[in-house]
Amino acid sequence: MESTECVRVAVNIRPLITPELLNGCTDCITVAPKEPQVHIGSHTFTYDFVYGNAGYPCSEIYNHCVAPLVDALFKGYNATVLAYGQTGSGKTYTMGTNYSGDGTNGGIIPNVMEDIFRRVETTKDSSELLIRVSFIEIFKEEVFDLLDSNSSALLKNDSCVQAKHTALSRAPIQIRETASGGITLAGVTEAEVQTKEEMGSYLAQGSLCRATGSTNMNSQSSRSHAIFTITLEQKKIASGSCATTEDGGEDILCAKLHLVDLAGSERAKRTGADGMRLKEGIHINKGLLALGNVISALGDEKKRKEGGHVPYRDSKLTRLLQDSLGGNSKTVMIACVSPADTNAEETLNTLKYANRARNIQNKAVINRDPATAQMQRMRSKIEQLQTELLFYRGDSGAFDELQILKHKISLLEVSNRELQNELQERRVTSEHFSKRAYDAQVEKDKHIMIIESVRNGKSLDEIESCQSEKYVSKIQELEGELLHIKSLKKTSNHQYLDDSYDDGTRSNNVLLPSSNESSDCEDKVIDVTVKGTLERKKVTKQARLSKPKGKKNKLVKDRIFSEDQSLVILQEIITFHLVKGKTYKDDLSGFCDHLKPKIIPCQPTEAQVKEKIMNLRKKYKKVTSFVTRGENGEDESVYPQDFQLWKQIWGDDGILPYKRRG
Ligand SMILES: Nc1ncnc2c1ncn2[C@@H]1O[C@H](COP(=O)(O)OP(=O)(O)OP(=O)(O)O)[C@@H](O)[C@H]1O
């Protein structure tokens, strides 16, 4: 934000002082009532403010002229208060540059200190503040540091006079110009201060070191131009519109308040200066002349519009005040004048200069410290890049999280393996219990048989001695028979079932039907072994060609029963009979339900089971005939009791296959 405004000018008319009164001086200035206007002789000048001699009281200078500049300082604007006037006109008195720190001195600078630290208290929660002070003087056209540590060391030794003397021999400070055109002082002390008292101590130290001397016009005449500079850096820390700049950087403001107490213009004839004082006076006047020329150049509207030259470089004073006059600053000039008629000519000159200064236009801008702001942005960028680097290196929280997840996965994999092992163990246990359940079922069947026998009127002794034992042994024999059949199937080389194999190979399968049973012709061409390892298809080309299509379909159907399943069916027929007391014929549907869980892979229909049973019956009949005839020559009637049981199971034409062993 740029603010173009003229230098504001106030006139401070001190009262007549004792020497003037003693000399019978009278007031040569009058102030227009309720107007910032002064009259001197035939001249009338209007200013922004007029203090003293019936104008505003001097105590109001701070509130009217300086407080707004302190306010601007906190907003980031540079500001200058410049006291100008002839020697003895009250500049030092007005500025308070003769500050001793004991509370006896007033003036603008002590009020500024008070005001600044009062504002610091109210803004410290929203801003980080850094306050520095510097104090320099321009003495005989050289710049000196009034806060130089050598001076302060001498002051501690209570050698004020020596300090001032030493100050004269100090090395001057060089003025430097920055790339942006700003003016800096190389190596000047910029003391950081935290409190008003601290700042006051630096003001007092510098005031004591400042070159003063006694003249006829002023017993404590300032022989140098003094500039007390307060630098305020602020970083907004509260949220809000001022917290960040448009480019996203932090809002860091850096502004300076220059408080200038000029040496007074003087006439050697009146001051009585000679020798050293005369030389001082010449330098003072030279600097003030340069200032006057700058003010004239800036104050002349025509020259200003033409872009005329402003002679800032003609003196150190004007170089240092370059920004304050016609530059980046809000400036108030306080023209101090003596009302004594003896000083009327000097006062008129001062008033003329002051009036001209009112035409000076300044362009104040808020000073955001570009270097600091840029540094802050770069620091933020570095932090961001460091965070990213840590992430990609794997040092970040995300990497740790990834490692934790990997660890969890490995733990879950171990847990999964353990659960699989446990599942396997439980399967084994389950099979064990299934076997025990089966044994229990057999036991239960045995007891059912005993109960039925008892119901049929048999004594327990008989049952125990005969029936029970016989049935149990019968079951065992039946099981043995089935095993034997398996054995026969594997070992027999006799062709006793089928003579029609075209390749002459003898079938090992005792369950194959004979060739003369047309209903079982499909069994002639299929030989399915118990384990499936010897599965072979004995299909002759001739037989295949001779088979009608309907029979072929039937053959396919019969393949759904493996040889193992055939044995299971035989076994279950017996079990079904013993447990239910029924034959499969009586309850084919019930038998199928009983059978299906045992031959789950097939899931045969009732018709398929029925057909299979018919085939099995014929096979067993054949086998039994062969065994009985071939081995023992016995007739099945030899075993009438068992035969009856077998008939119950199979039906009327049942046989006793297990009897073949004799
Ligand atoms: N408003 C005032 N009321 C009373 N006394 C004043 C006032 N202003 C200045 N004086 C007195 O006038 C004398 C000269 O003042 P001061 O030293 O401030 O003048 P100066 O302009 O700084 O002079 P120089 O340029 O020689 O340093 C001092 O004795 C001071 O006490």
C-alpha cells in the first residue's frame, strides 16, 4: 500500500527564556486564535500545528504530531520526526535528546519509548516483535556511533569529559547505499532492546556522548546533528488477513522511526564562536544549508514536476535524511523558534523553510522485509523437502506403518499355518470318532437283534449261546466273504464267467456276468477293478458293432458303479436287513436312502440301484455255483439255516455266497 502525503510541519514557539527576559526581549510572533497560523512582522505563515505562545500547549505535540507516526511504525511505515531551528530555539528540549534517565527530562523521544512499549504489550500475542535502536551524530560532517562500546566503557569510568573527548577521536562510520537505493551505515551499533528502560539507557548513553559546547546563544549547544533510530520488526503470528502475504509468505514488517535533533543554525557574530566552535558552526551551517536546498528543491512544485535534481549528496545529513524528505517515510518537521524579537530574523528564516517544507511530498509504503520473508519461505520449503526425503528414505511414519503391516502379515501367515495344522488334526480325530460311531452302531444292531430274539420267545441263554453269537459271526463271515471275493478277483486265472472275449483274455473279475445272460451283456465288455488301477475296457470291435444302441446306454449307466461300490451294496443289503428287518425289495426307497451316503460320488437313482442289485444277485449266484461245485461239490441246501437268512435278504432266489468256502 502506497501513501502519498506531504511532510507535516508544526511550529513550536518556546517561551522567552531567562537570558532573553534579562535582555528585555519581547515577543515578535503572534499566533492566530484557533488557527495554525503565525504572524511575524508583515509575514503570515500557516502550518499544520502551532504550539506555544497561545497556540496549542507544547505538551500536545506528541499526541498531535508524533503518536500517528508511532502508529504508522507499527503498520510498517518508516517515519521521521525532525526538529529544525536556530541555536537555542528549543530543539533538544522538544525532542528530549538530553535524556538522562532520571525522569527529569520530558520531550518527544521519552514519550515515543513509553508509547512503543505500551503498544508492544497489546500486540505481543499477535506478533513477534524485535526492537533495535541506534544513535548516531553527524559532527563536523562525519558520522559517529553514539552507542559505540568504547564510549560506554569510558562512561562507566565516570569520565564524561574524557568520553566526549574520546568520541572526537573515534573512527567515523561510512554511509553505504544498498542495491535498492537505500542508505545504511556500515557497522553502526544496533542494540536490541526488550524494555523501555533498556531503550532509555541507550538514549541516555548516546545523549551523554553527544558533542555539546557552550556558546553565547546556548550554554549547552548541540554541536552535532543527532539521529536516534528505532527499528521495529514484526512477524504476525495470529491468524487473520495480515498473517500472510499474497504470495503465501509470512508477513514480516520492518520499519524505522528516525528521531532527529538537528544542530541549530548560528551566526558566529552572535554566538561569539571562534576557533573550534567556529569550525563547528561552519560545518553545522553547511549541513543545514544543504538541508535547506533539499527542502527548497522538494518544496518547489514546478521543479518537482520537472523532475529536477534534489541535492541529497551535498551533505551527510541530507544523505541520511533522503528517505525522510521526499521518500519512503511519513515525516513531521517541527520548526522550533524563539519568540524573542532579537531572534526575529532567524525565526523568519526558519518559518520560511518550514513553510516550504510543507510542499514536500513523500511516498510512504509498508516495508515488508523481502529478505526475511524470502528466507522464511525457503525455510518452509526446506522443511517440506526434508519431510519428503525422510518419507522416500523410509524413515517416516508411513514407512514404519508399512513395516508394522508386513509384520502383521507374517504373523497372520504363521497363525494360518497353525490353524491348518489344527484343522488336519481335527479331521483325523473326526475320522476316529466316525469309526467309533460305526462300531457303536454295530454294537447297537447286535443288541437290537438280541431284543428281537427275546421278543420271539428265545431265552437269553439261547440267544447268548446261539443266535447272538451266530449273527455276529455271520456278519463277520459276510465281511470275510467280501474280502475273499476281492482276493479271488485278483488271483483267479480261470475263465469261469465269460467265454466270449474276442482277445481270449481271462477276466480277473468274478463279478462279471456270464455270457449266456443277455441282460448282463454290458458286463461282458467292462472290467472295472477295485482300485481302479487295472481298469480296462474289454470292448471288442465285433461286440460293439453287434450291440443295439439301447443296450449301449444301459452299459453306460452301469459304469457309474465301481467294483468297490458293488461290494458296498452287497454289504449294505445285509446291514439294511439286519438293522431294519426288511429286504431291499420291501423298501427299495428306504434302502436307497440307506445306501446313498455310502456311495456318495455316484448318487444313483432308485432304478439304477435296483438294476445293480439284480445284476449282483446273478453274479453271486454264478460265483456260488462255481465255488460249491468246483471246490467242495456241496449244495447250498447243506446250509438250510443260513440259506433261509440269505433268502430273507436277497429274496426267494437268494443264495449263500459265503458258503462256498465250506
Ligand atoms: N518549551 C520550552 N520551555 C521552557 N524552556 C525551554 C523550552 N524550549 C527550550 N527551552 C530552553 O531553552 C534553552 C535552549 O534549548 P535547547 O538547548 O533545547 O535549544 P537547541 O535548539 O537544542 O539549541 P542548540 O541548537 O544550540 O543545541 C534551554 O535552556 C531550554 O531549557
